[in-house]
Amino acid sequence: MIIIKTPEEIEILREGGKHLAFVLSKVKEIVKSGISTWELDKYAEKLIREMGDEPAFLNYRPAGAKIPFPAVLCVSVNDEVVHGIPNRKRILKEGDIVSLDLGLKHKGLFTDMAITAPVGKISAVNQKLLEITERALQIGISAAQAGGTVGDIGYAVESFVRAQKNKNKNTQYGIVEVLSGHGVGRAIHEDPYIPNFGKAGKGEKLVSGMVIALEPMLNNGAKNVTIDDDGYTIRTVDGQNSAHFEHTILITESEAEVLTKE
Ligand code: MG
């Protein structure tokens, strides 16, 4: 069931989104060679709790998972696409790219956001991957408007990515298809599913007051992904790097409002 948020809920989600964007920007600032993914997680948790909010992913148990997620922040390095578990022994090194995905509960309501950050100087191919994935998110946001459909978003993202692939022959920009954006607000994952591919005009109607998280995941190589034995870490099958950007947005009669911004 798709939940339309009340004006009061939207105001809380706006506040929460602001907090979340602040926390992620602070975590991004300490991303550097030599830091562990565990330290990034602990820092995110400290900042969230200082603001009186709660981490949304800690102990969250997605359908089918054997154990609840054991951390606050999903930290996914290089060929890890999403849901990487922070670890004291996982040390970032120059040239890595690292996806930071964070959910926050503010006054009982959830927002969700992700960025992929470079560790020091990264290769031109990885730089391009980050730029294109972030732009794919912006394109998706631009396509998300009341009166449109979920398929319009997927179609816009997919068309943009296909055009980039034609311009950059040495990359495939595989769109990860087994994971998608989603409704968010009263729960961290609500209806509808929002794939990063699709047909214009198809799928659920977008209505003013819907709050959704859009999150394209693009691979330098093929779209295929696999899951590690830890039950969480999703990584590319071909070992090529992957990037991920996400915003929580509010559907309106005109341009969508990005809630996860400072
Ligand atoms: Mg999400």
C-alpha cells in the first residue's frame, strides 16, 4: 500500500532529511586512506545520536535475512554495490570508491540517503562512474512528478545511462536491476518499488505527498551482482566497481522536493 504523507509528517521528514544530509556530509569529510569502515560507522552513529535521532539500519532485518543488520552505516567499497558491513579490519586505501548508505529515524519517521565518495585520487574511469551515477539520480528526480508514474522514473534513468554507455565505449554502466528505490517515511522500506529501468507511463501513479527514495546503482561492468556469505554484502560478479547515490524526495505537482539536503 502506498502511503500519502500528511503535511505534519512531511515537515518532520524535511527536518530528518536535513539531519541525514548533514551526517553523511560529515562522514564524507573523514573518508581518507588509512581509515577503517568501522570508524566511519561509529562516527555516523555518534552524530545521529547527538541530534537526538536514531539509526534506521541498526538491527533492521530485511525479509529473508538470517540476522539483523549489525551496523548503522552500510559501507560498500569498490566492487561492493550496497549493504557492506563495516569492519575494523577493512581499511580504505587511496584510489578506492566507497558507498555510504544511511537511514535515520527522526521523531518516528524515516529518511534514506547514499553517496559514493572517492578515497584520495581515483582513476578517471571511477570518477566518471561517480559523476554518471549521481547524474542518473538527478535525472530520476527530475522525472518524478505528480501525474507521472514509477515507470517514468526508471525510463528516464535507463535512457540516460544507455546514452552514457554509447559515449564511453570502455564501460558498460550496468544498471543493477535486483535492487531498487522505494517508498519511505513511516517505515524504511514502503511501497512502491522503484526500479532504475522501465517503461514510460507504466507502473504506479505518482501522487503529491508520496515520499520515495530513488537510488540508482551503476557498475563499470555488467549488471550482474551476487551476495556474500555474510548475507548482506552485494557485489558485482565481474569484480568491476559500482557506485550508488540516493535521495529521499517528496512528490509534488511540480518538481520533486529533495528532502535529504542540508
Ligand atoms: Mg534506500
